[in-house]
Amino acid sequence: MKKLQGAHLRKPITPDLLMTPSDQGDVDLDVDFAADRGNWTGKLDFLLSCIGYCVGLGNVWRFPYRAYTNGGGAFLVPYFLMLAICGIPLFFLELSLGQFSSLGPLAVWKISPLFKGAGAAMLLIVGLVAIYYNMIIAYVLFYLFASLTSDLPWEHCGNWWNTELCLEHRGSKDGNGALPLNLTCTVSPSEEYWSRYVLHIQGSQGIGSPGEIRWNLCLCLLLAWVIVFLCILKGVKSSGKVVYFTATFPYLILLMLLVRGVTLPGAWKGIQFYLTPQFHHLLSSKVWIEAALQIFYSLGVGFGGLLTFASYNTFHQNIYRDTFIVTLGNAITSILAGFAIFSVLGYMSQELGVPVDQVAKAGPGLAFVVYPQAMTMLPLSPFWSFLFFFMLLTLGLDSQFAFLETIVTAVTDEFPYYLRPKKVVFSGLICVAMYLMGLILTTDGGMYWLVLLDDYSASFGLMVVVITTCLAVTRVYGIQRFCRDIHMMLGFKPGLYFRACWLFLSPATLLALLVYSIVKYQPSEYGSYRFPPWAELLGILMGLLSCLMIPAGMLVAVLREEGSFWERLQQASRPAMDWGPSLEENRTGMYVATLAGSQSPKPLMVHMRKGTSAGGLLYARMTVSAVCIRSTDKMLSCLQGAHSSAETCLGDFKPEICGEEVTVVG
């Protein structure tokens, strides 16, 4: 016996077996999904959060070094070209995905459930990065507190942590200027303070013997996590207000450091070293790869932070304008940071009587050794040191807010019934768990683990995730459909520039980066320490694990479908029935009222969900398009036929009554 529950029923009964686990968790909540989820309280909240997220520690300690080692001013040519090819298009793509769906990095893959593993890979990557990134913030806090003295502790030798090799690197002057120092076989006080006091790295024999936990670093790490938790306590409503300070104040400090730096003697020597064009470097592929890497990591594409922030926007927020503001602002900030850094390094080189390249470093070496040493040569050195580390603190916190908000949003969007009402508790548990996992970084050998995480957690795995995302959206979902979705939001379709980049240029560039990183692979090292093979293998597996989540997610998605392998693959690659804008008033065109409980016309589903109940009944859930059923009697007769399928019967009719759900039981 077959029966039809048709258009006369307002609330058809749909068995749970017909819905995917994601559908079961969200479908009844989608009507007021966005309201429960929360939104930014103002447009500037989103813009400043994106600026704070992108403008981070890398702008200060990586870009200037990369620029001067890759052609100086000539490096800006490939830098801005890669920004146009990769940075801006991928940035806009990620913002568009988040804003259109109002979903986090996991649930957004309703666009194509086959690729949900890419969202899981994002979470793994951002989780590993968040663990060690907050350790860097803990180091900054340590130096910040150490600057609250009349004399900086790394200014002189003679402390218990100093060795016989310690030499105060201060040039002596005569009438002709600075006398050069012989720095061979000597160590500056700032370097020994960093390695022997802050890290206490002499207490470790290597990555395999981390040694004891450093209680002072442990407390700084705890403080860092407490700060992050308090700032994301109420989600974007709280972090969106904090960024008004943390995203803008660094620019004030950077401006102060820049003005102070360029007024120092020898400053222009450093700036000239930083920006003098060496165009012959442009013939090297390494320079172009370095420019692409700087753009890729600086903008934070692929970590899920941009997607998460955009998901809290109103549907018609002008993210097209915001994309150019943030990406170009990020590039200009990097260049200005280079002036602030190298003006001080130029002064330092003149004081020591050595070339600039002997004092210039990148990464932690610049932030915790070279620049602190330069601060000791200035009048009111504790004041300038405090400003510098406070700037680093605010730069780091913005990025850390994004990492934690990405994780919390992604998981709560998957389990809204259980976690969204308890979001504060869940955020606290995430912070506690990550603090405990980060305790190994506070040991004597913690720096070795930090380097390992930094080298592998977001290396080739992140590139694979971004390539997969780009191809899934443009090739599987379809570039035309994606552009149509953007037109619904912004009122215009992306032009040829964006479409060409999404389809060809951006994936090709990222693929070249991936191949280059594999071909030019170099084992990790920290100073003179070389990591053992087992540590290298662990790092490689760390990167591979995020990559393997993509095919694992595909396997799960295919197994959830019915039919042959090809049919399952096709069904899993199509958008879920509730894909689209989260609010009903924004669902126009093909998305008209596909939300649960809506009384408006509904579009034809792209595929049918089938399942078998415990009693052996076959269910098929269908949605009728705007061309509706002419005669329910004729439909019923068709369904009662011995060899008729629900698909065949539905296809035989030209609708007159616009659409309700049809649930067939037979």
C-alpha cells in the first residue's frame, strides 16, 4: 500500500533516516539560526577584526627580512603581483563563502558535502597553530613584564645566566666615529638572556629530552590563555569590541617607533639596506616563491578565520570593498614595519661598527634578541622596550582571537542544540585543553617543539586545503553558481579578473608553491641544533594528517549515500537541501524558502534522500518545484503502479499548486 502526503499537509512527516547527520542537527533550528548564532554589532567590528587577524607578528618579523634578502625594493614587484593573483581573489572567495551561508568552516561544506574533510583539516591546522602561537604571546608577556624596570635585564653581562662569552655589544667612539667591534666568538647579553634565562635551553639535550617546566613561562602562558578566553567570552560580540583597541593601537606604537627610528643616527643606512632595489634577483624563482609565501601566510587564507568572521556579517555587507581595504592595508603595514625595524637596525650597525646584514635577523631572533638589544642603546630604553612588546602583544592577540573563534564556531555550528547555549563553557574547555597541550612548550626544550610545530603544522597541508577549497567551489559547485550567489549578496557578479584567478591563476600558483616546498624541502633546525629523524617524521606526519582528512571526509560522504559508487559520488558532491542564506528573507531565486517550516514555494531538490526504516519501508523525500502537481489523484495512481518510482511520477506532472514537501511511504 502506498500513500501520498501532499500539498494539503503543512508539516509532512519526514523520517530521520532520510536526513544526513548534519541535517538532523540543524534543520529545525535553521529558521532562527542567525539570530541564535549572533552577529557583529557594527560594520567596523568585522573590518577591524579582519585587519587585526591579518596584520600580525609576521608583518613585523618576517616581511622586512624577506624583503632585504630577496632584492630589497625589487621584492615589492613580485609581492604586489602575487597579492593580485593569489591574495585578493582567495581572500574574497573565503569571505564570500562565510557571509553567504552564515556557517563556520565545517558546516559551510553543505555547499558540497564531499569536501567536508577540508573543513576538518582547517580545524586541525588552526588548532595546532593556536597552541604554539599563544606560546609566542607568552614570551611577549614575559618581556613586557621584564621591561617594567629602570634597567633592562638583558642590557649587561654579569648575571647568573651569562657565560664567559658574553660581551656587551656597544661600539666605542673616537673622533672618527665608531670603532668596529670584533664580534667573533662572542654572545650579546640579549641573546644569552633569551636562550639561557627565558628559554633555559641549556637544561635540555634536544627535542627528545624537554627537561623541566619553567614556572615563569607556565604562568605567562596561563595569563595569555586567560586573556584570550575573556576576550572571546561572548563570541564576536565581545571580541568585536576588543579589536577597536587591539587592531588600532599597534599602528600608533608603530608610528612612534618609526618616528623615533628615522631620527636616529645611521637610520638611513638601514633603510637604504632594506629598500635598495636589486632587480637581478627577479630572475630567481626563489624570490617569486618567497613573495607568494609571504602573501599566503600573511593574509591568513585557509585557516578558516576569514570565513568565520564573515559568517557573522549581515547578508549584504560589502565584503568586496572590505577585501581591498584589508589586503592593501596589510601590505602597506608590512612595508611601514620594515622602515621601523631597519631604521633601528641601521642605528645599531653604526653603533657597533658592523654591516647591517650582521645584525639583521628574522622571526623570534629579531623580536627577542636583536630589537631588544637595540632598545638598550636608546635613551629611556625600558619605555621603548615596553612599547615594542606591547605592540607585539596586541598584534598577536588579534590573530589568536580568530583562531579560537574559528574552532568554537565550527564545532558549535555542527552541534547547535547542545553547544550553542553553552558556548561560554565550551570556549573555556577549549582554552583549558589547549593550555594543557601547550605545557610542553614551557619546558627547557620547548623551543624545539615550537619550531617543529611552526615548520610543519601549517606548511604543505594548508596549501592542499586551499587548493581543494578553490577547486571544490569553482569546479564542483560551479563558478557560475558561485558568482550568482555573490550577486545575490552584493548586487553584482565578480568580473573576469576574479573568475580567471579562481579558475586558473590562483590554483596554479598554489600548486607551484606546493611543488616548490616539497622539492626544496629542508629538515628543521634551531641554531646549530639539527632535529633527529624521528622528529622530522613526526612533523611530516603532522602535515600529512591534515591532507588525509580530505579523502577520509570523501569516503564518509560517499558511504552515507545510496546507489552505485558513481551515483553516491554525484549525490555527495551536490549541495545539501538547506544550503544557502540562513535567513528566509535573503533566500531568493532557487533558494526560495527551502528552510524548514517555511510556507513559501520551494525549489526542486537537486537529489532525493532515501532510506529504509526498521520495518522495511522505503522512504523518499522530495520537494516540488514552482511547477507544481496538477492532480493529486493522478499522482496517487502513478505511485500505486507496480513499477513506478517516486522520481518518475514526480517528473510526469506539470504543477499548478506551488510547493509543499512530498513524502512518499511505500
